[in-house]
Amino acid sequence: MACSLPLHAPLSSSPRILSYLPAPRILPLFHRRPRIPRPRPPSPPRAPPDVAAGAVAGIRDALADAFLTSPPTWRSAAASNLAVFVAGSPVLLSGLSASGFAAAYLLGTLTWRAFGAPGFLLVVAYFVVGTAVTKLRIRQKEALGVAEKRGGRRGPGSVIGSSAAGCVCAVLSIYHAGGTASSELWRLGFVASFCTKLSDTVSSEIGKAFGRTTYLVTTLKVVPRGTEGAISIEGTIAGILAAVFLAGVGYLLGQVDVSQVAVCVLASQIANYVESYIGATLQDKEGFEWLNNDIVNVLNISIGAILALLTQQLLYLFAHEGVFQVAPP
């Protein structure tokens, strides 16, 4: 019996066969990494605008009150002086060391407490002019060995030596020594002491920078620049002009009157001559090693202040005793 089968049997499409075929897999074009959230630093707390503006306004009002307080108190003087020192620190540090800066702050606070803003501005004028002439031709002075130390920046000893007499007058004025009638005298002594010191500084520094010939004050013998007790024509003229300038500033600020301007200038020149005489005869001599520049400065400004006070008292007595009055015919 013959069996006939088809030559080509059709493939079965039964589910049993299709189940063995793997499902097609679609690959991504780009491989993505899983996202990891990065921690963000917490933002600093922001003050509300009204709070910040209120704080600025409060500081401004407090400083305005401190500047305008009359008569000044210790608190207003310290706050006003602090504001000025912070604002002017670049200029102040150009002429003062760090310790000198601290000493100057104490001086400024005491001055403001005693004489208010006008007295403080007088000291500012003294500092600006004194620093300027000290740095004048500083390289030349350094080459000659006659320049101030630290590149002309003053230390605490120099600050105290320049202001000791003025500080004493300020303290006497604050505590009304001699009664209220004496307050004008203490203000005069304060102005005269700084006129004396500025005149001494300017005459010395101008003499070192521009003096053609310097003479010893005791013998008028020619000596090198920078010699203790030496004077020069250029320095002497500059010193007189400096005293007139600062006394004039005191007049414009209402610290002294016209006659007291002349008193300050006269007292400063006599004190500077005495200071030069002390330098020529005692300073750097055996047995007087303790007599350094700072102590000589204290003596100088003290003499200037005392001479101004005595001269003012004499003028007052003469005016009230009729010495300067012309008798009627």
C-alpha cells in the first residue's frame, strides 16, 4: 500500500511553537544614570528689608545725636570719635602706628568731651599739617639719619609727648577747676599747647628738609642738620607761620579771640626757644640720658601752655587796673 505525503509540509502556527520564541528587546540609544539629588546648602537668613533699613536709620540717628549733643558727654564723645576714626583710619594709620592710633583715640575722646567738635577739629588740623611736614622729603631725611622712626609714623610716646599739656587742660576744663570763669583759660592753654607743638614740628622738619645752614642756638655755631638744639632761618620762619595758622584755626572755630591768637603765637615761640636751649645744653649729655625727645616735647608744650595762661592773666589784670587806659586831659 502506497503512502503519499506532501513534499512541503506547512509550518505550524500553533501557540505552542510561538511561545518558545524570545520577545524582541528594544535597546535605548543613550544610557541614563540614575539621578541622585544633591544636597543644597541652606541659604543664610535674610533680614527683612524694613528691619535692615531700620537698623541703618537707628545707627545714623544715634551718630547724629552724638555729634550734636551739647555739652558733650563721655558717651557722645566716644561714639563721635569712634565714627571719625573708623572713617579716617586710612589717613590716621599713614601717620600713626597701631599703638599710636589707640593713644590718639583716647586723646580724641578726651578732647571732644572737653571742648566739643571745635576742639577736636583743631587737633585734626594739627595732625594733618604735622604729618605732612614729617613726610616731606622723607627719603632725604632718612639718608641723613635725621628722619622720624617708622617712616614718620608716630608711636604712643610721641602722641602723649605732643598732647600731655592739652590733656591736662582738657581734664581741668571738664571738672571745672577754678570755676566756670576759668574754662576760657583752660581752652586757651589747650590751643597754645598745640600751637607750640606744631610750630616745633614744622620748624624742625622744614629745617631738616630745606635748611641751608643750621646754627646751634646757644653759640650760633654752624652744626649739621638734625643736631639737638640747632635752628635754621627756613625752619624758624616756617614754625612761626605754623603757629599763626593753628591759632587762626582756633579763632575760626571759636576757641580763642584775636588777642589770644597773638598770645598763643608769642608763647609758642618762647617755648620753642627754651626747648632748643634744653636740647643743646642737656639732651644726650652725661647724666641726662633719661631726657629723650618725648620728655622734651612734654616740657616744650607745657611751657607754651603755662606762658599763654600767665600772659592772659597779666593782660586781664592790666586791663582792669587801668594800666593801658589813657588818662583824660
